[in-house]
Amino acid sequence: MSRYQYSRQLLDRAAKVLAGGVSSEFRKYNHPHALFYSHGKGSRVVDVDNNVYLDFTLSQGPLILGHSHPEVLHAIQSYSEQGQLYAGQHIQEIELAEKLARLIPSAELIRFCLDGSTAVQTAFRVARAKTGKQKFLRFEGHYHGWLDDVAWGISTPGVEALGSREEPEVFPWSAGMAANTRNEFIVLPWNDLDLVKQTLEKQYHEIAAIITEPVMCNNGCIEPEPGFLQGLRTLCDQYGIALIFDEVITGFRVGLGGAQSYFGVTPDLSVFAKAMGSGYPVSAVVGRREWMELIEQSVVIHAGTMNSSCPMIAAALSTIRVLERDNPYPRMFALGKRLMTGLAEAARQHNQNLLLSGPGPVFSSCFTDLEKVRDYRDTLKTDKPRLSRFIAAMHDRNIRIIGRGLWYISAVHTEEEIDEAIQVANEVLAAL
Ligand code: PLP
């Protein structure tokens, strides 16, 4: 009997009415199939078959305070009792915006949205309106949401060609995307400042913005080469281009001021989501006044019926209050490093070429003989089938990691739990 039997039954039932049995494409790719969960508490989540997992997916990142944090739940409940949405403003929005303005270096003006994808679109609109230019430059392996003008991929199943580094081949991520959106961006490998320079020299007059994840969390969890982000900043200033940091993952994960504080590089516009709201739909586009004032003046239109509902703002406000009060960041970095070191040591013992990379509160694991994974092209050379077997075997032993090898640490994970994961990895790597 499968340990996932009831999930399997529910998936069959769901598939009759929910397209593909799921509500987001990424949820299809669980092991051994999309699973159903019944509850979560702290660092553990439980599926409907009563398998209890030590959770390093944190719901793809948002659950920085773990599952069902009591202070967040209490804030949502008590604030919702007063109402949920007014088609008007409420006082906690100001409190939250004031907090962001104080914590995030680039946040002079702020607008709240529902998720990362829509916040990214808002930033694009501001950048295009301010510069009067249409295109933006983005990087291979970065993810900025699923919407048409940005969800173009470098590789597609069954297609090997990547094209040259100067002109990568780019494929629509999905059927049905507006074909002309392909012409709205230029894509380059990440961490190669010379290539960015050469491209801007030729095409700066068309480019409104450079958008980057400050750490390439979506593939390989690769940190920027020293000087890379600073170099982008200088080039954007030189050519009058907006620098947009997509901090959907790094925001509130590497520190209260996001990666821009961590690396000391201030973008013009940036986008926060995931950890900001502990799993509730709230995001923010923030930026320097000279850019965001276009929204202030209604030159750029940003709207949304559901924006800044009371429970969502309460979720973000309470999450950030806890993060400010407890300052879990030194601990999260230490736990991440402990886990990375333990996994590397277990791999060495069993002669496995497991490579770990990332700052710690988020990091990636892959199997490769490369000493370092420097960009997306390197990630394609890693042993993906071995990674899938590793993750499946960990999952079967109740350690839950994101399918592409990404691990998230929360403020509620403990040293004992980190050691538990290392112990399980040790057994799995011995048998892999
Ligand atoms: N940007 C980054 C860096 C992301 O990782 C994601 C989602 O994973 C997004 C944008 C899109 O955010 P959402 O899924 O909330 O629309």
C-alpha cells in the first residue's frame, strides 16, 4: 500500500473538476504526484495520509515564521473582525508602508499588490513610463512570475539549443502567450557584467529597465559575483535605465532590508512578496520617489479590487513585527550554514558530488563535478535525474525539499531539526 494512497484518491477526484487536479502548475511536480495536506504547525506539515514532514519548502518560501504562527493568525483574526475590504483605505496600510519605508533602502514610496507577478508588472509599467522606452533586460534562469511579457524561458522540454551567450534562444513558457511580448525584452546570462555593458552600448536607447533577482534563487541559488550588482547600478545610472530588484524571494529572507541592504546596492524599484506576508496574498512594489511618483500622479495606473485587504495587511504587519522583535536572521544564517556543511560532509563520506550554494536562509543543492555553478547554463549541466532521486528519497523519509533542490530555512527550525535532516540525507546518500 502506498504511503500516499489517500492523496492519490483525492487527486483522482480533484482531476475531474480542477484542471490537472491542482491550482498552480508547480504543485503538479510533487513526489510521487501532487499531494494533499491537512495541516501544518511550525516547521512540520502533515499530508492527508498522516505523513509528517520536516518542511524545507515553506510553501515555496513565504512561511518565514513556519506554519500557523500564532501571532500572525491572531492578527489576521482580530483585524478581520472589524471588516475585510472597504474599497477605501485603512490605518494599518500606513503602518505597514511606514515600516517598509524605514527598513528598505529604496522604499520611498510604496504600493501594495497581491502577489509577485502583479507587483513585477507594476514595476515594469513605471520603468517604461518614466524612461519612454519599451524593452527590459532580464537574465537566464531568473523567474519573475508567470505573466506574458516576462515568462519566456531559455530551454524548453526536449529542446537542447541555448543559442550563444550574446543572443540566447528564447522560448515561450506556455502556449497562448502574446507572441509580440518576445520582442519586449533582451535576455543575457547572469553574472557577466561585460556582456551587459556591450549590450547596453548598442541598445541602451531601447531599454527601460534591467530586472534581476539579487540572488538567482530560482536556479542554483547563485550569489552575485563581487561588483556585479554594483556594476548594474552604475550602468543604469549612466544610461538612464531603471534598476529593478526582484526581491520576491530575498525580501525579508536575507534580512529586514532585503538583498539591497545585504549587498549594499540600492535599486530604483523593487518588488517584495512571499516572506513579507507569511503565506497570505500581499506584495509590494517600492521605489525611489522620482520613479514611484508616476503612480502618485496617476500617470501610471496601478489598481486592484483586492489590494491591501485587512487580513493581508495584518498578516504582513504581524510578520514583520515578529521579525523585527526577534531578529531571527543570525540564527537562520547559522542554521542554513550548519545544514549546508552537514549535507556536504555526508556527501563526501558517500562519494557523492553534491554541491550546495546560497546564502543560508535559502540555498540550493545539485549534483555536479563543477566546483561552482556560476550561471543558468551551468545548472543545466548538473545531474537532474540524480537530484530527483535524492529529493524523492528524502521525501519518502519525511524531509520535504523543493523539487529543483531548493531549501528554505524558517525562524522556527531548530538545530535538532537541522541535524535530523542531515542524518536522513546521510542515509539517503549512502544508498543513492
Ligand atoms: N519573482 C520571483 C523571484 C519569484 O520567485 C516568483 C515566484 O516564485 C515571482 C516573482 C512570482 O511571484 P508570485 O508567484 O507570487 O506571482
